[in-house]
Amino acid sequence: MLEVILIALAKCVVLFLAFLLGGAAILSWVERKMSAVIQDRIGPNRASVLGITVFGLFHPIADGIKMLFKEDFVPARADKMLFFFAPVLSFVPPLLAFMAIPFGPPIGGKEWLLVSDSQMGVLFLLAVASIGIYGHTLAGWSSDNKFSLMGALRTSSQLFSYEVGLTLSLLGVFMVYGTILPQAIISAQSELMFGWLPRWGIVTQPLAFILFMLSSIAETKRAPFDLPEADSELVAGYSTEYSSMRFAMFFLSEFVGILLVSAFGAVLFLGGWHVPGLAGDAWWVVALQVGAFLAKTGALVYLQMLVRWTVPRMRFDQVIDFGWKYLIPFGLANLLVTAVVLAVWR
């Protein structure tokens, strides 16, 4: 019993503290550095320790210290309880959703490298991650600010629209692999097609992968779908009245969401921790497979960052039209084609 508890604690510490919170902080540096490179600028380079800047890597630490000492301002007419609770409701769900994502193979053929081996599989992840929308909505409504309220309404409309397209993109994957368990989906993708081609989701469901990435970018409210926080129109959207660590929770929740959809995409479409030709229970094999999963997750993070700094923002009516008039019909068409191909193939 003690061994089980220690293993669970180790997983939580490594996953939540090292990967999620540390990774979210690093992504704030990555985004600024990438935008600087694209725009031919130097980027973050001021924060230093003993004169050492390390390419600006101390900036996330400086940001955290700054947020801790910022004034925690609360509007006089705000709904205090909902105003305090909204950042937590936005920040915690994407963290909990990571419990269902396997980041490595079973050790010794028994203990999976994931926090919770739930039989609900992907359904648990989708259900928990979708709760975050309530945090954004409550933040905008409780602030008693017209810009915040408009941002909250845009958030609700956009996220509800693109969750349909996101779900449709996943159904084709479930049909192909015949399961909703992430571990089983990764195991199914370890097979080879025609004796040489990995049976990854991006091979069997290429259109679903494109739909998934587009819907995921919209779900994380990233450009060109960042209308809920459009600074040129709504100041900062639902987070306009927030400061100090409450604003930092909204800020970090966005980057945790990026990590979540990237890890989820790596599980469903890139074979998870699977590397063709690499198998076994040796510690170095497991380490390489975990590294492969992190590399695939990083590749999808890079793709989202690249879209963020290369595609201009859309109008809000264009965002909603794109979700309902394009993503959903293409998702339904992908399901129809998948069903026909499976019926003929089998």
C-alpha cells in the first residue's frame, strides 16, 4: 500500500510540478522569444543573475516574483466570491485533465506512467477540461465591467462552437482503434501498416488531425481565434479587472491548455510514446520513449506558437462561421468516409 502511495505521489510531483507548471512558465519565454525571432528582434534579455542572462530564461522567474508583489485589486461592485473563485475554476481543470494522459509505457508491463488509470479514458479528459469555460464566464460576469462581460460572452460562444468540431474529430479516431482508452489507442498505433508504416492517427485520420488542431487552437483562445481577449477591442477581455496572482492563474491556464491539447494530440495522432523499432522494458528504453512523447508534445506546441505569430486575427463572426459552417461539416464528412472505409476494409 505504501509503495502504491509513493508511486502516485512521484507521478503527481513529476507531472504537475516539473512538467505542467514548469512547462507553462517556460512557454511564456518561448512565445516571446519566438515572436522576437519572427519579427527580427532580440526578445527577452534583461533579467539576469550575477550578470548572466541565459538567453532570457530568468524572465519567467522574474514574472512570477513580480506577480506575487503586485496589488491584488478587486472592483468595488464586483461579486467578491465569484471574482475570487473564477481564476481557480479556470486554472485547475486543465491540470486535472492531465491525470488521464499516459506519458510513458507500463513499467515492467504493469504500472502505467500516468496518474489515474481511469476506465473512462478520453471521456474523463474531455469532461474535466470543458469545465474551465465556467471560470472565464464567471470572471467576466462578476467583474462588473462591460469589456469583461463582452469577453465572457465571446468565450462562451466560441468554446461551445468549437467543442462540437473537436468532438467530431475524435470520433473518427475512436472508430478506427475501437476504444476510448488512451493507453489502448497508443498500443493500437504501435502496429505497422503494409509492414513498414506506423499506424499512427495522423496516418489513418489525417483530416481529423487538421480538424483537431484547428479546434484546439480555438479552444485555447489562441490567435487567430483570440477574440475573447482581443486587446485592441476589449482591453483584456474577461481578465481585464484581474491583477496579481489571479491574473497569473488565467495567464498560466492558457499555457497549461496548450500543453494539454498538445499532449492529447500526441496520444491520439502521433503514437504517444511509441517509437518504431524501439521496444523493451530496460530503463533506457522507457526513458527514450518518455522523451519521444515529450518531443511530440513539443512539436505540437511549436506548431501552435507558429500559427499564433503568423496568422492574423479573424473577426468574431468569421470565427463562429468557421466553426459551424466548415469544421462541423468536415467533421461529419470525415466520420462518413471513415465508416465506409472501415466497413469495406473489414
